[in-house]
Amino acid sequence: MKHVRTFLTFFVFIFFNINFLFSQEKQPPVNSDNKVYQARVGVVDMKRILNQSKAYQSLVDQFEEIRRKQRNKVTKHEDQIRDEESNLIKQKNLLSKEVYAEKAKALSLKINEIKTKQMSEGKKYEALFEKSTNKIQSALVDVLSVIANEADLNLVLAKSQVILVGKDIDITPKAVVELNKVLPKVTLGEK
């Protein structure tokens, strides 16, 4: 009997608490003036904006051109090193062990120097690419701010953060058009 009474007390307690919670949930949010606010939301597809941005595409083209030139340089250096290595191997029997070791060490140092230089140049261009990409993103934030103000939006979210998106709140096409007007091209490394 004691267990039944405890169970009934617990059940009544839970029932009233759940009812209280649901009644709290049904009330609309109000401010001190008793006005109800309605959030207006816009959603943008960041990947699509970058893919359709003229500035980003020009930046990618510039970066790819630099990478192509770097690869050609690397190939040229590799060919030179192979030739030097081949000549050194041919001279191995003609040179003393000390002279051969010295030349081999010099060649190894040259190889390491070229690798270091290539890595630093690669990092330099990646940093320039990132800097230019940040410029595009900054311009995009400005564009989205203007669009949000014009459409009286309270919130703009990235499409990747949302599960379902209605077409009427997707402002991506307008953002692409405006970004291309505001920033048609970016030069790699431009401030």
C-alpha cells in the first residue's frame, strides 16, 4: 500500500510539472512592452557563392598558374640535379674518396637548399591565397549585411548549418550577384 501511495504521489507530481512546462512553452515571447517579435531568417550557401564568385574564380586561376610555374621550376631543378648526380657517379672511379664525398655532400646540400626554398615559396603563396580569400569573405559579409538590412532579416545562417531550407529564405543568388558587382576580381596577395 505504501508503494502505491508513493507511486500516485510521484505520478501527480510529474503530471503537474509536465502540464506546467507545456503551458510555459505555448506562450509567445514578449518584451516589456508586450510586443511579440518574429524572427526573419535568411540562409546562404557559402560553397555556391564562392564557386560562382568571379573574384574567387580569378583568384583560383591565378593560384593555379603560379603552381603550374612552380611545378615547371621543380621539374627543371630535378633534371639539373639528376644530371649532376649522373656526372658525379661517372666520375666516382676517377676521383679520390675524399673529393667524391665532398662533391656528394655539396650535391646533397644543394638538394636540401632547393627543397627548403620550394617549401617556403609554397607557404608564401598559400598565405597570399588565404589573405585574398579573406578579402573576398570580408566583402561577402558586407554584401550579406546590406541584403539583410534591405530584407529586414534578423539572422543570416550558412546553409551547411541548417537541415531544411525553404527557397523563399535562400538569399544565395542575390548574394552572388551583389558580390560580383562589388568585387569582380581579386589579385593574389592584394590587401
